[in-house]
Amino acid sequence: MSNSTNNTVDQFAALKAQLDAAPEGFITQSDDVVGYWNPEEAPIRCIPRTAKLFDGNIEKSKPSILLIVQLTAPCVVNLKKEEGEVEGEKFIAKIGDMVGIWGKPGMRAIRDLCGVEVWMRMSGEKDTGKPNPMKLFDVKAQGKGTRIVISDDTRKESKGVKTWMDGASMPKSGADDVGDANEDNIPF
């Protein structure tokens, strides 16, 4: 093998080694969540990334929304329950972690803030005449974003039911029964 061929092989090997390592500051991307935000604990600072739609746990005909966000500040979250873990266990998720937020109509302002930093906190409740009041949220952002993309829609029974993520209008009573199935039974 000639000297120039050896140099080319060595250059390719060196280049491959450089390309195989992620650049400094890059973080792993995933929509798997480490836990779920509990709005009654504290505000959250995050960047909305995507959303998933499911049939509700109790009423399958009503959709549930899970927003997937990336933290921009540490946040107390409920542990994602795995086999053998205690429900409701809390821990502090770190900057960059992906966290789930169970979507509520009172947080619909987050719908068009994909890709920008958001600060959100539960700000109160509104009596709708239903057994559980509608939870209200204060949502602030660093500018304008885009509509959150629905990355996964596994609905069967509630397929076709409009949600606040689709831009569905709220019932005139202000009731929070659109895209909010069973979240009031989540322990926060």
C-alpha cells in the first residue's frame, strides 16, 4: 500500500471517530418521560415538544392528552410508575429531562407554544357545575411558538372526538369535559 493510501485510510478513520461522537452540548432526544408534572406542587419551566392522545382510563369515549415537554429548570415531578414502584413517589427532574403534563382545557394557551420556553402554574379553579371544577393555568412564554404536533394517537373509542389540541371550542358552560377525561382522578 502506498503512503498516500495509508494517509487516506488514516484520515477516514480519524473523521469517522470525530463523527461518531455527539458534539459537545448535544443531549439525547426522546419522548419517553421520566415522570409527570404535578401542578399543585410548583410551577414548571419547559419547552413543549409534542403531544400524545389516548382513550381515557375511566371513560374510554373521552380522550386524554399527554403533553411531552423538555425541562428548562429543575422541577418536582411524580415518578413514572414502573413495576414495583410506589405510586406518587416524587423526585426532582433536571434540566433537559422529558416530563409529561396531563393536558387540561385550562392550559390551552400552551397549544401554540411548541419550541419556545414556557412558564406555567396552576392559578385556580372555576366552578362548572360538574363534580370537579375546571383547573385554570397561568401560561407565559418567551415569544411565539408553533402548534404542538400530535406525535401519537392511539385512541380507539374516542377517535374523532375533538380536543382543545385540535382547536375544539369549549362548551358554552365552560365545562372542562373536552379532552380532559379522567385527569381529575390523577392524584394531583
